[in-house]
Amino acid sequence: MTQLIYKICGRIEWSHAKETGTYKGSQDDMRDGFIHFSTAEQLVGTLAKHFAGQIDLVLVTVDGAALGELLKWERSRGGDLFPHLYGALSVTNALSVQDIQLENDSHVLPDLPELEAI
């Protein structure tokens, strides 16, 4: 069963990952020991809390089910379960990569991929 999860990261970070074939995470991810992901419902809160005012961001869509046992669902902000990847992400796991726009100091999420379109 496909379960879409999302990683917000800088465009330069993702470009580097494409060159190496692996995304090892942001500085925060490396500090915490896992790559932070969000569900569709958590994206707005994640952008507001961790990426306020930042430009050149991308949204990477991943099938969480394809990540196997390295993906753990753990309680975080407000007691919600967040997906955390304990390992590197192969760029081949990216189903799509879309720009996140900043308009009037607010991020505008792209249309999220639909399962049928993937």
C-alpha cells in the first residue's frame, strides 16, 4: 500500500543529493539522527515552524511504504505521529520534486501528487 510522505529541503541540498544519489538530510536531520518527514496534513505546520521566510525550498514526495523498517512513526509536535527515516534516502525513492513558492512571506505548497498520477 502506498503511503505518501513529504520532505521539505533546500533546492541546493536536493541538487547535491541528485549528484551523489543519496540524500543524507539537513543539518537538523543529521543532528537528530534521522530524516524528518511530514504527512500532507503536517506540511503547513512544518513550514511555519522550521522554514519561515526561507526561499529556494522543494517538496520531495516519497512512498513511505517503500522505505521499509528504516521508517519509524514517532510522536512529536502536539503528540502527532511523524515519519522519521533512520538512514539515507536514495534519490530513486523520490516520486516527485516540486518547488515551494514564497509569496508575501507565506509559503505556497504545490499541488500534492495524487496516487493515481504516480
